[in-house]
Amino acid sequence: MAPDCIDPKAGGFLRDLMKKSVPEIVADCGNDYDFGELWEARLHWSGCPACRPEFAVVPAIFKQIGVGLEQKWRDVLSGCKDDFVAKKASLLAATGDLPSAYPEIIAELALWESDVGSFLCHGQEVLILRVPFGSREEGVAWPGEWEPNLSGWREFIRTLEFDIQCFVYDVMLSHDLLMPVRERMDSEYAETGLDRFTLEAFKDLQQRMETAIANSRLQPDVLFSIIETASLAHSLVSGGRLEKTIVGTTDAPTDLPQKILTTQETKALQGVRQEWKRDFDSIEDSLDSLKAGQNAIVRLFEEHRRPAAAYEPYIAVQLGEPLHSRLHQMTLRALQVVEHLYNVNQEPDGFALFAVRMAQGYENELNVRIIGPIVIELLAAGTQTYDAQGKSKEPLIRWGKEHRRGMTLGSWAWYLKYDPTMRSKVSERGFDVEAISKDAAWVSEVRNKAAHDFACDRTLADELRRRILCRDGILSRFHPVVAASAAALKD
């Protein structure tokens, strides 16, 4: 390594990387190292006076790596789709009563969400490798410019074959539909102290999902048809690769036209949406979780003249520049969406989705400002397990890694209230741990009622907005300097 290398460790990783072939690098990514290390190596090369001339081929090589990794994740998703299609065919062949197979089929789709979401995230992040460093390419977002959700992954999703796009949307819609079932189970397991991450718990979740579907007043096969049609419409609207795709293959919905669909035919699907709505409106006393999910599917295709981003100037004024400029991008995006949902709804009730999304924004800022940095500090200190000295069944750290699965706002609120170590670390950083603990518990309670009991009317929605969307509200507690300034101005 040249003596003037600005980071010998990064330079050594880059040197080892350049000794391998592109297929080897693609195959090893995700095993021996991850995308983050590749990205850091590329950043190092761009600013290191020693490595730039030594490895002049880096731009061309990394472009090839990016193309290879894109195809790798496309192939993985194609394999997921093939596995599901085979499972679906097996379930349908094993029962003489076809509608009775669909609760398990829909649950199977929903349970793919974690894997599919992870693969989409990987696919989106590697797109940047084919862009020359320091330049901008239309249609490619840079790290930190996209959120880990369907909207954030749209650039990679558009590169997928149309049938795989439809599979992706099938999975995500099914997951959103059944999310309240998962959250209710998480809450029950936390209260009883049961381990949420066992084979028995997984089977329990699957059974609960199937029961919820079977107990709704909407026929499971009709619900599956709605999900698939919604996925088809979503794929069309997103501008997928339709030109060579024939809908009507063995794994496509049997009631769809046996022809090539064009974007011009998208309008024809708007009439279908009205039929879905009539189906939903005819259901009385159905399971709350399914009803909320069905309404969410319909809402995907509601057209409103004002996009969520249009509310950004109003949000900035309400929060004030000092606080607004410090909030995380994902928090601000959540606030845009909830303002959109709040203004679209003209009814006295039905603010459940608003409350859930508002809680997600609060949860993100809590994680970015408090929970995340403390977890990073604990990991740096070599902590293998952190579970409040054995008191919590939902550890922040498990096996030397951040324990993401199952961690919710409610879990973090518990640590802030009952874990002396967490409370001490939060206080040492200048935060009002007592106030934040109470805020987190309150927002979690509102979110849970909205998700599970469908209980969020305009009065509660207004209270959420009053506490969050203001200069001295509960978001300001994550930025003590701003909170102090707001208090001084008030006095």
C-alpha cells in the first residue's frame, strides 16, 4: 500500500477486491462483505491520491459489478416468485374446495414480505454503482435519498419483469392487509413473555393470518383476485416493462385478458376499482384488520389533485425552520403523507391510517436521534446481547447485531421507562428522558388503538397533529437546542 494512502484499511480492501474477477465479487457480496463496504471502497478511491492512479480501472469495474448485482437480485426475486407459484399450485391441487386454499395462499404471500423487502432494498442500493462518481443520472437516487419502501424502491422495481413486479406488489399488499394481525400477536407475546422468534411462533402467526382471512365476510378467493388485480394496476401505473410481457401465462390471474396490455389500457382498470369498492361496502361486521386492509387497497387508486409533497411548505411553517431543518428525511416524508391523508379525509372518523403513519414518523425520529446512536455505541463496545439486564423479551441487540425484527415503538417506550441504563444514557446526551418516555408511550397507545381497534376519529387526529406538528411539540424534545429556544421565545 502506498505510504500516502489516506485510509490504509479501505485501501487494502480495495486492493483485495481488484484481485478478483467481477463474477467473484458479485457472488461474494452479501457473504464475505456487503454493499456498504463496496460503496465505502468506491468513496475511498474517489478521494485517495494514492489509490486513484493505482486502480484507474475502478469506475469501469464498479459499473460491471453494479450491473451484475442488479441481475443477482432480479434473479433472486424471480426465484421467490417461482417458489410461490409452485406452492400455490400445490395448495390448489391438494384441495377439492378451491376457495378454502386461498387463506393459506394469501398468508403465504404476506410471509414473504421480509425477504422480498430485503431483496428490493439490495437491488435499489446497487443501482448507484453504474453511475460515474460525482455525476447525476436521471432515475437513479443516491444513498440517503430514498426510503426503504415501495416508493423508495421504484427505480429497481421498474427493471423487473412484469410478472415479478406483480408478485412484489402481491406480497406487499398482502402484508399490509395482515399487518394488524402481526402487530396484535407481537403485543400479546410481549405481554406474556413468549419468544416471538421461534418456529412455533411463526406457525402461530401463519395460522392467525389464515383464520383472519377465513373469518372475514369476503370470500378468500375473491380477496385474492382483488389483490392480484390491484397489483396488476399498480404495476401498470408504475411504468413497468410491459412491452414483451403477456399477461395470461400459467401463473397469472385466470380472469385477466389473454393479451398484451399497454399503458393506454390502464384507464380501463379504473372501472374495476368501483366494483371493488362496492364489494367492500357490502361487507358488514368483518374483521377490523381485514376491513382496514381492504380499504387501504382501494385507497391506492384514489386520485387526488394535491400530492403529499405539496404540504411541505405548510409543515415547515408549523414546525419552524430550526426544528424543520433538523428532522430526518423519512420523518419529514411521513409528515407530508399524514397531512395528505388528513386533508383528503372529510369524514369524522377513519383516521386510523393517518395515526399509524404519524406514529411511524415519530418512531423514525426517536430511532435516529436516541435509540440508534445508543445501539451503535453498545455494538462498538462489543455488546453481544442487550435486553435490559434480562428483563426484556425483546432485546435491542442479539448475537452481536442490532435486533430489528419485532422492535416497535412500544418496545422502545418500555426501555425508556424501565431500563435504568437506557435512561441514564439518554439523560447524559441532554435529552429529557422522562418526557420522551411519556411521549413514546402515548404515541404507541394511539397507534395501537388505530391499528387494532380502528379507533381514531378527527378529534384524536387533531390532538396528534397538535402535539407533533408544532415548534415546541414532542418532536422538539429530540433536539434540545431547538426546544430550549422555543421555550425562551414563549417566555
